[in-house]
Amino acid sequence: MSEVDYLALAGAGVQKLRPYEPGKPVEALERELGISDIIKLASNENPLGPSAAVDAAIAAASQDLARYPDGSGFALKAALAANLEVDTAQITLGNGSNDVLELMARVFLAPGRNAVCSAHAFAVYPLATLAAGAELREVPALAADAAQAYGHDLNAFADYIDDNTGLVFIANPNNPTGTWVDPDALQALLKRVPKRVLVILDEAYCEYQDQSQRPDAVALMREHENLVVTRTFSKVYGLAALRIGYALSNPQVADLLNRVRQPFNNNALALAAAQAALQDQAHVAASVALNDEGMAYFHDSLPALGLSILPSQANFVCVDFARPAQPIYQALLRQGVIVRPLDGYKLPQHLRITIGTPDENRRCVEALKTVLAE
Ligand SMILES: *Cc1c(COP(=O)(O)O)cnc(C)c1O
């Protein structure tokens, strides 16, 4: 036993934190159950992996590992700026978009301040908020029988914002529900939120959305200087292992984020890979098409098993088992199928299943059939 209670010395917010629970790695399940031929549909990764162009970019970048990476991310920012029609001064690169979410919390939150997000929203929002010593204000989600079941109730957000609010987090589509927000409701909220409150629109899954129902975030930023958009190369671009994402914001906010970020928060391989991945939009389109196919398959197969799916425009489905889902999760593990339990998201009767390859999807449905018959 240590002589000092270090927990008591930690910041008040940190004392309340639980570590982020990642999806179970394939290797961990192999070790635990001694089984092989495992499929992982637990972390919303791209089952196709990254663009083939990424290999060559990484090979080239790995010739120079003794050198520090370009701390300004010049080439990647230039490519993003051209693609998105924004100025490079509006871009902040992060070690994953998690990193930029944390930077936002570090810059705009502090003890005595608060952040607003929806119930059942992405776990990093509470983590970043509490780690910064701020209070989290959770807006109740839409009802289970609403069109966007368990989704963000944007009309209610403004009621939770007060003089001490620094940040508002909106995940569109949201993880773990898959639900999305109505562009008009987002526009209306932005009109109501005071400009001193930064609104973060987290678009980690935006490429998978029905583009006709997606807000034009860059256009909205021109109207609302307090809007910050975050995106990632971890999902449709298939680069989760490399940790790279970015924020778009007004230049002054980007300057503040750059003051607090680590000088070399993006490694050289990630910078090169992201740039190559960005150029291959055909791979993005192929990944989205495969996802659409898998989404249709789950919508055909799961209701036949008596299961319902929350509305989703992402690369996963949030499945309602109408009973405690933890035993089902455990039984699926024994079948070699890793999905994501959602007790931490206060959805103990749901499991989140990432859409995989057609083979993986079939195996998952077969495993579900077996498990539900047990
Ligand atoms: C996966 C995810 C992210 C991105 O994480 P990275 O740090 O970029 O890997 C951000 N927001 C949401 C809602 C996510 O699900």
C-alpha cells in the first residue's frame, strides 16, 4: 500500500473519471479463450482498410525516421484546405480527432465552467470535460419511440446553456446510436447559442451519411464563427492505427488550439498516409458503397431475429435486444465475434455492431442466431 492517497490529490474532475473502454482487441480474445478465426466489429473501423496508395506513402515516409515530423503539417493542411475550400489557418491537426476534442476542452473549459452534450453521446465528451475540471451538462436524449430514437434533442440544448458554458458537443452522426441531426434544427440551434459558446460538430462518420440530409458544415462556419467542425482519418479513411484527425474553426480558435497542442502531435507516417488517403476518393466511395450494402443486410436480417436497430447513417448499427445485452455480448465472444457492449453509455440493452465485409456480416448474423437460440 502506498503511504499517500494519490486519488485524493488528483483534480476533482479526474477523480470522477472512468478510463475509456475500447473495443476488445482480437489478440486479447485469442489469449483469453484460446480461439482463432475471430472477427472484430467493435470499433467502427473500415473493413477494407486504407487506400492502396497509403502503403507507398508510408514506405517513403519511413525512410526518414530519425527526423522529427513537420510540426506544422504543411502539406496535409494544404491538401485539406484545397479539398474543403477553407484557409489553412482554419485547420488544426490532431493525434486523432480525440486530440482536437481534448484541446478544445483544455482551451475553453476550466473549473467553474461547463460543457453541454446529449445523453448517449460519444464518451470522449464527458472525459475531456471532466479532465478539464469542468461540469458536464447532459441533455436528455430523444425518446425510444422518436423517429431518431435515443438521438440528440437539439431543440432542448439551448435550455442547458448558461453564462458558464464554454462548449457544446454535437456528434453527427452520433456514436454509439448512429442517429443524425436535422440540418434545420442545427441551424436553429446555432442561431440561439451565444457566439461566446463554441459549438463542436463532430463529423467522424459524415462520409457515410445520406449527403442530402447532411448539414454543409463549412458553409455554416462562414455564418457562425463559433462553430468548430472535427473530422477524422480513423473511420472511412481506414487509418485508425495512425491517429490523425483535424478541426476546422475560425483562425483565432485554431491559433489557440495550436498554442496548447504538443509540438509534434502528428507523426510523419500519419501525415504522409493521410495525404495519400485524402487523394483517393474512389476508395472512400467504395467503402461507403460496401457499408450501404452491409447496412441493408443487417436491416434485412436482424428484424427476422426479433431485433430492432436504431436509425443509423454511420458504419455501425445499434441493436436493441430488449433485455440485458451483456450476456449476449459474452456469448458472441465465445463464437469469436467481438462487438461493443454499451453499459458505459447507459444503453445496457443495446450492442453496437460495426458493419464489416459481407463475410463478416454474415458470420455475425449467424453467431447472433446461435446465441439467441441458446
Ligand atoms: C471514432 C470517433 C471519433 C474519432 O476518433 P479518432 O480519435 O479520430 O480516432 C470522434 N468522434 C466520434 C463520435 C467517434 O465515434
